[in-house]
Amino acid sequence: MILAGDIGGTKSYLGLFKMEGSKVHPITEIKEYPSPGYSSLTALVQEFLSSLDKSSLREDEKFIGVACFGMAGPVITDNDGKRSCKMTNISQWAIITEDDLSQLINGKKVILLNDLEAMGYGVSQLADKDLVELNYGIPQEGNRAVIAAGTGLGQVMLHWDGKDHYPSPSEGGHANWASPYDKDNLYIDLLSHLHNKFQGNVGVERVLSGEGLVNIYEFLKERGKDGNEPADWKEHLSKNDPAELISQLAKENTLCSKALDVFMDIYGATAGDLALQYLAVGGVYIGGGIAQKNLAELCDGSFMQAFTAKEKKYPHFTQLNANIPVKVITNPQVGILGAAWRAAKT
């Protein structure tokens, strides 16, 4: 039996799985937990294990043989081959090691992966119903890429070796953001605003994440050209996450709508950059909670317009991106499916 987890900055999924053919299947309900509500991943896993009703399992399903967790942070291997992870957006959690987690399952093997690496493995586990086409393109054999904005921003290349795709972890969400071209300098002004706000380099995650959407909103509000803040904003804010609130109010408030439009333009441009960086002719997959909650905005054409808007001097790269299939992952459990699949292949 496989214990798998997708451990995010906002929420985490844990479940038990088994392998059947080329697919992994949950044995029990996949449970969702609020990550910041726990003092450590160890505490979270302990609660999950203690909640299991083993009376409902067959005898051969009661013992965990291997575990794998996709982690929202870099997984580091030290000189002794020991692997560990410090979560990027949960500061109260100490460094997590494979050895520590192994003690929870009687010393069995534990694998830590970057969360986008797990999502990359999970792409192979998706059905057609789990994907929405943004661009049909011209499917080819070759590398793929995944980009996912949520609490943070993750990206991964799926390297094509001629037979299979293998994810290569990345912390590209913390690379410097380069603003796309615009005629009225909105993006240049946004970049300057963020340089001043953070007193240093501006990572892509500062504009492509839940925090990023809020940063864009606050810049536009300060700029004063894009509408007014909702009259009951502070009342709503006391009960809602600000990024989710901006998305919810975008249909009725001009300022929120503009913030979401700018966010989607940046998302498309960054995904298009990723396609070129990884030469992802096999397809680009858009994951993460923000895409799932704002599917209509992703599908209105502006994302793909930004995705294909590359240097005019080299029009063949615009065409290259136009030929790449682009799909939105709508299954929020893709990460835990990928972690389970990786564990099964151990």
C-alpha cells in the first residue's frame, strides 16, 4: 500500500493508494487539511494515520510499504544522500526530512519531491475530463511543461527521452520577473512599484500567485486609473482571502476586473516564456488553484494572445508557441496522484 501526499502552503491532501496497470487508485477517501493549521507535517500525517478505519481495508491494504510527498518547496540532497525540504510559504514548519517521516510508517521508504515534480508525474494519470483545452495546437513528441499559480508559483519541465516524460524540479517561480511589452507602460510601472515595495529584485511569484494578484490590485488602486475599490471591501476582507475576493468581485467591480485581466496577461506571457525555455512542443499544462477558479478568464483568449506574443524580430517563435497544445488541469488532486505514481515506481 502507498501513502501519498500533496503538501501545499494553504492546503494539503493525504491518501492511501494502490497501483493497477498504469494508473494509481485511492483505497480510501483522499482527505484535505489546512496546512497552516498544523505545527508540522509530522503532526498532519499523524492525524491522518490515526483517522484511518483499518477495518474497512483488506489484510494486504493495512500496511504501508512506501510513501511519497510532493512538497511546496525545494527538496535538497545533502552530502550523505539525505533529502529534506523547507516549505516556502509555511514559516512555522521546521525542515522536513525523509528519515523523520519514515519513523511514522515503521521505517519504510519515504520519498520527498518538489510539488511541481509530483504534479508533473500526475499529468500521466489524468483523464480527458480532467483537462480543458486552451489551444489545440499541433501535438508533437517532445518536452512538456507545467506551470501552476496558487499560494506560490511552481513550474517544471517534463523531459522527453523518446519513450516517456520525466519531470525536472525547478524553483523558477523565484526567478526575476521581466514585464511584458505594453503601450501605456502599465507593466513597467508595476515592476517599478514592486521594486520600491520590496526594495530588491522582483520574483515572478510576486505577480503570479495569490499574493501576486493582491500586489497587482494594490498597484492599480494606487495608480488611480482603473476604477474604485468596492464600497464594502473591508467588510468582505474580514471574511475572505483577498486574492479570492478579487476574483469573486471581478464580474461586478472594474478595479478587481482589471487586476484579474493584468494577472491573466502576465500568466499567459510567463507560460509562453516557459514554453520557449523548455521547448515544450509536447504541450504546456496550467495547474494550480487560481486557474481552476478562474477558468472563464483563462478561456477568453487573452491568455493565449499573451502566450504567443514574442519578439517581432523572430516571428517563427510566435508561430512555434501557437502550435503548442495548452491545457488547464481541472483536477485538484493531480499532485497527490503523481506522488502516488512515483512511490509505486520505487
